[in-house]
Amino acid sequence: MTSADLAGITVALIDDHDVVHEGLASWCAGATPPIAVAGRYLRPTEFLRDRAGGQGVRIDAVVLD
């Protein structure tokens, strides 16, 4: 996979610790190419409620504690 293949990747972060959110968001921002954090959630139920019906921006991956 090339960096061109990875351009525009978005992730959602699900974890109940702010420090984990901050660390992962920092790592994503520093990736080459940068990975956009499309949402931060404390619990999976919040993510599912927010994303019901496919609303919002596209999410390519979910990082779940």
C-alpha cells in the first residue's frame, strides 16, 4: 500500500480515557499522510447513536478500547 492509497483516511476513537484520545489523535496527526479523527467517543453506544443511519463523514476505521 502506498501513501497515496492512504490519503484521506478517517478514524473514530472510542475510549473512556481522555489521555488515550489525545495520544491517538496526536499520533494520527503526525502520520504520513495525516489521518483525520472524525469523532471521539467515550462509549460504543455514543458512536452508534451518533452514526445511526450512516450520518456524518465517512469513517474508514474505528479504534476501540
